[in-house]
Amino acid sequence: MSQDRLKMQLSSLERKLKLLVIAYETATNEIQQLRNEKTELKNLLKTKEDQLVNFQNQIKIGKIVESIDVGGDSSELKERIDEYIREIDRCIEHLSK
């Protein structure tokens, strides 16, 4: 009888060990997924922060353009400055890649 009891205990321990290994592997996979998600979110945050800075700069430049009073050709000047702003934005975007 003692051998049967030992076999049952060994079988129970093997089953528990398998369950523990499965739980460990699951937790390890989940940790890796969370790390990957964290990295992606950090990159997304950096991108959004860069976009915010660009938008703030555009607002500042827009206010400067609106405050310029050059008489009759102000619309042409504003258009020219807007084109410069777009070109600068394209350069910044290109450099960000």
C-alpha cells in the first residue's frame, strides 16, 4: 500500500509541477507583451509630444503673421509665410523619420 500511496503523491506532484510550469510560461508571455506595449506607448507618447510642440510653434508663427501689418500686400506676405511654415513642417517630418 505504501508504494501505491507514493505513486499517487508523485503523480500529484507531477501534475502540480506541470500546472506551475504552464502558469510560469503564461506569466512570462504576458510580461513580454506588456513590455512591448509599454515600448509602443512610449513611442506614441513621444510622437504626440512632438506633434504638440509643432502645433504650438505653428500657433506662435500664426500669431506673428497676424500681427504683421504691411498694408495692401499683407495677404501675399501671409501666404508666403504659410508656405514657409509648411516647408519647415515637411523638413521636420522628414528629419523625424
